[in-house]
Amino acid sequence: MDNQLRKYRHDKPSILQQNLFVALTSQEMIALSRLLSIFHISVCMPFRWLAGKTHELQDYEWSPLSMSRVIDTLFKTMSQLQDSSDLIEDDEFMMNIFEEYRDLLPPFKKYWDFIFEKKRMSVVARCSKDGSKVVHMARLRKELFSPTNRTNATTKALMHGLAKTAEETVCKELLDPTKTTYQYTSQSNSDKSYGNISAERETLQLGTMATNDVAESTLGRTTANVQRFGRISLSSAAAISTAKSNGFMQQESLPPRKRKSAVNVRSPGMLFGLSTEVQHAIVLAARLDAQTARKANIAATLLQFWPKILHDRRRKSWQRIRVWQMHQKNS
Amino acid sequence: MEVAFTTDTCNGARKVQRLLSEHVPGSVTYDCMHHLRNVWFGAVFGAVEKKITKELNIHLRASLNEIDPNLRVTASMSAIIRAVDKEFSLSANYPKGHGNLFQEWMREYHPGVLLMHVERAAGSRQDLCTEGCTIFGQSTAQVSS
């Protein structure tokens, strides 16, 4: 692989591959990646879980409005880090930023223990029988906060400098009145800051989502359909996406490859809840419509290409005329 | 349950949110927390990358001036994660990459070593930089391979 990254093409080295090689061996880039990894496991992962699971935590009196409290905690921690950037390498401090929520929300504690104590991953091996499994996130955490690799350990000073910039930036972002997040902080004293949220209002919001996951997922699937089917109309791509997300055509029996991991037999989709006659009628209507839809699709495709076809024909005609004129001139 | 409208920070979406909330009395509006998190860390990437680039420019100005800007040789972490994904991803989705070769090399010379997944970098992903960096521990393996 070293040869691949250093190989020459047309007697010149590949600058892009050499750039990757240099970047992966550069202390500056290793320091940056170490810093971002620390932020990922200590801030992004817990914040993402809390935001994504908010709608499932209604039994613990946790609503989307409670996320303002998490933002306050983050701001408090970042301010502490600003005063003492050495704390970025302190495992206990960084990994316990959201400790109060682990005590408050048992499912969050369960997730945390699972990720850093139970979740395992196979090591590199010729076949699955040869390899053992390790708790990879625990290993990553250990290497991030107490590096054993000499190259990683030498990035300490550089990482502290970068950490200071990062912490200042996060605090600046959180306290910028022109940014959306500001209204969620206690400093703003707005109706969305945690101190101003009434218990009654919070109770009304229990069970609602704190993210756009449902909308983003539908949009993502629509994009995938457009990429997969080429010139499919946007409405059809969106319809397929929605039918799949709602499990409209989901069968009761699981496919054989999924039976092993599934705990319960899933409920049938809306299509199978209808009477047999209506099901047949829907399939028949789709089959009858298929020819018309295909013709309409071809017509739409031709419509897109028609200007190009006309342009090509005109160009070819002009070429023929020019050839004929030259022929006449020569003769 | 109260009616709530949640959007990202896109101007168009926020306008729809505002109009809808005006038409539904008693409704509340708030923002997608995933997007907010990515906005803060997006600013962090920008700031730290700027600092790194400034430091690297002091040492490498002469060499960098010789490289065509079209080749996009930068200290951008997202660009490096995309390059690592193309070169080392075990799914080998990028035809010019060497994911399969890398896997074989690891099996041959480093059995028993933990090889974490290279983050999928296709499309636009806001949290690519933090999530992709968790592979940093294996950069030694990728360089020595």
C-alpha cells in the first residue's frame, strides 16, 4: 500500500495520494483528528442520543423542551474548558459532561454502559472462527485520553492549542444572539430557556420528537429513489418512499434471513388489512395503469431530449450542406 | 398533547414553520437538535482548520505554491476523510480505491488487530468530521500498509 500511495504515473508522483500519505503522517492532522474524536465520544454521541430518543423518554418527564437544559450543561462545560484547556485530556471530566442525565434517565445509562462496556467488534482475522472480539469503543476511549502510541502522545501540546480554539468557538456560537441556539440558553432568558419553561408546558410536550428525523428519512429515501430509477418523477419517488416508511406493503411473515434476529412477528401493512377483493382491485388497477404510465414516461423523456435531437439534426444538415458546397466548388 | 413544529435552520423551512404556527393557535415551535449540534461543530471545524492551515502555511508555503489549486490539496479534515473512505473503505465502492487490497494486507500481516470501519463519506454529511475522526487510531496501520 505504501507503494500504491507513492506510485508514479507518467513519470510524475500522484499528488493526491501523496497528500493523503502526508496528511495521515502529519502531527497537526493527528492532533486535529484526536481532538474531534474526543468531542465525538464525549459530546456528540450523548447529545445525539438524548435528542434522538426524547420522544421515548416521556416516562421520565423528559420532553424536547428539556434539551435546553442539556445546552446549558454544554455551555457550562465549555466555559470550564476555556479556563483550563488541560481538562480536554481528562477522561473523567470529559466523559462525565452529561453524567446528571445518566442518573436521571436510566435508558441513557443503559446505552452508555452498552457502548463502552458491552458492545464488541471482531478483530482482523482470516475467518470469523480465528478472531476474538474486543470492546472497541473502550479501546478508542483509552487511546484518546491516555495514548500508548508514541505519535499520538506527542500531539498533546498541539491538541491543547486547538482545543482552546474549539471551546471558544462553541461558546461564541452558543451566545451569539443572531444564531438560533441562543434562545435555548439561560443567558437569553427567552421562553425556550430552561428556567422559563413551566411544568405544565413541558408535560404537554411529552412524547414529541426533538428532531427532524422522520422528514429527513423520507427525503433521503426519495433522493435514493431518484438516483436509483433515473428519470422517475419526483411524485412517484416520494410515493414509493412514503409507502415504504409506512410499511404499506409489509407482509406479516418475515423473510428467512431476518427470522433469526427478529423477536416478534411484525404486523401486516395497510394493504393486507384490506379485504381480498380490494387488494386484487388495487393490483389490477396498477397493472392496467402500467402501460399508460410507461407511455407517459417515454413521452416525458422524449420531451426532455427533443431540443437536443433537433439541435443535432440541424447540425448534421448544415454539415451535409457544407460538404456539398465544397464538393461543388472543387468540381 | 400540544401541537409542535420542528424544522432545521433553513430559511424556507423556518418561514413555513412561522406561517403554520400563526395559523394554529397555541402551537409551539422549536428547532431540530441534530441540526443545532452540527451548526456548533461546523463552526468548530472551520475555526480549527483555519488555525491548522495557518500553521502549516508557515512551514509549507513554498511547496504549496507549486501545487495547482485545482488539485484541492488542503488541510481540510472532511477532504481527508473522503479520501480515506475512497482509498481504504472495505466496501470498495470507489473503483480507484484499494479497500480489498488493504483488507488482504491487514489479514496477512496484522491478524488480531482491531480495524474500525471507515466512515461513509458519500453525499453531504454534517457530522462527518467528528464521526469520521474516530478512525484516527488506525491511521498508523493505513500509513504503514
